Amino acid sequence: MWSPAGNDSSASPALHHESQLYRARCSCSLLARSLSGRLSDTITFPEAAVQNREELSQKLERKTLDYLSARRNMVDGQLRTNRVNDPRLVAVFESLPRELFVPEGAKGFAYVDEDLPLGQERWLMEPMVLARLLQSAELGEGDTILIVGAGTGYSAAVAAALASSVVALEEEPALAERARQLLQELEIGNVSLVTGPLQEGCPDQAPYDVILIEGAVEELPLLYGEQLAEGGRLVTVVRPPGSVGRARLFRKNGILSSRVLFDAATPLLQSLCKPRSFVF
């Protein structure tokens, strides 16, 4: 389980401030390395700009600080104002660079309060919805988590900081490969990435203490209840045809029961939708 630095809520204010600076420096260093590599691969700079490495470094640093500011605004304006108050969860959202997990052309929108398209009819879940689902699931340090429809791996990276191990299931090869690269770059070692159809779940490593379906479903597939451990929790957004989407928490205690958490306009996971029949 990786851990964002400085998430001890019992620390003194001075120590907490230092830990925030440490997290910021770590994030700046990571993002700067990532951006430097991508820029050198994709952009041809004028000779004068290439020679002026210090100027380029300053530009990268300013861009990194812009993302840090956007990340703090996301936490303060989207999470805390919507009753996301678990200090461990908040610390992860504050430290994890969400902009790495979106397509190049969408990085400027990484911290908006919307679902972001990843391609292949897939979406990166809105920060507030993801945070409230994970908070409701009450992830424990010894839990094993299954992420269904892991996309580029953002939710798996968040869960990996809060639990013992994470199985990230993704059926789109391009998204799975991107998730694998990002998790390696971020040195997150407790995520097992599995490429396979979402309709089948991941029975080989079941049962799971927590299952997150990262996208809306018209109804919960029964097999996911079967892969949930006794006492386990499953969170997703249920959106029947023609109805409002509602985030739900399912618990398995002999039987599978559920309750509504909040309304959410999360896009459907198309591969988990029922085939439409023709009406004559």
C-alpha cells in the first residue's frame, strides 16, 4: 500500500504544513519528470529554447504549480463541500496528479467537476462522485479491492493508497496499457491489472472486500454480488433506462442489500448494459 506523505491528522500544525510542502515537492518532481519526457518526445523546440534549459525548467515548474493549485481547489471546492471528510481519502486526492490520467488534450480540464472522456465510450469519473463512493465503501488497510472498468487507473491508484491490494479490471487494451504505464511511473506496486471482459468480473482473485464499478449500470450484475466477500461492500451508480442515476451502497450480509447515497449523472458502462431489442 503506497501512502501520500503527511496524512497524520494528529500532527502539529507546523508539521502538517511541512508535510503539505513535502507532498507538493514530490508531486512537482514527478510531474516535471513526466512532462519533460513527453515534451522531448513530441515537441521540437527552436535551438535557442533547447539551449536555455533553465527557462524550460521554469516553464515546467509553473505548469506543475498550476496543476497543484487546481488540485487544491478541487479538494476544497468539490470534495470538502460535499461531505468528503475522511482525512486519508482527502490526502490521496490532494497528492495524486489526476492530470496524468486524462488524454493530452484534456489535461486543462482534469480537475473540473465533470466526467471526462477517455475514448472508447469510457469516462474518468467525476472527482466528487468517486470520492463519495470510496468514502461510503469504508476502505480498510487490509482490504482487497476490485475496480471494474479501471480505465487509465486513477481510481485504482486512489484505492491503492487506502487498501492492502487492488485488482483493476479493464477490457479496453489501450486503456489497460496506459494504466499499466502510469502505475509503474508512480511506483504503485499493490495494483494487479487484469485485461478482460467486464461482464465476467474477476473470479480468480475473489472474494473482494470492496468492489467499485467505475461507471453507471442499468442494474447490478448478479455475478458481482457473488464475487463479494461476506460483509463486503459494493459501490456504483445505478441508472435504469429513462431514470435518474443514483449512487448506491450494497452490503453482503447473508443477502445483498442496498441503500441510495446520492444522485449522480455518471455515464453508463456500455459493456454492462443489456442489449436493446427491436420493437416492431
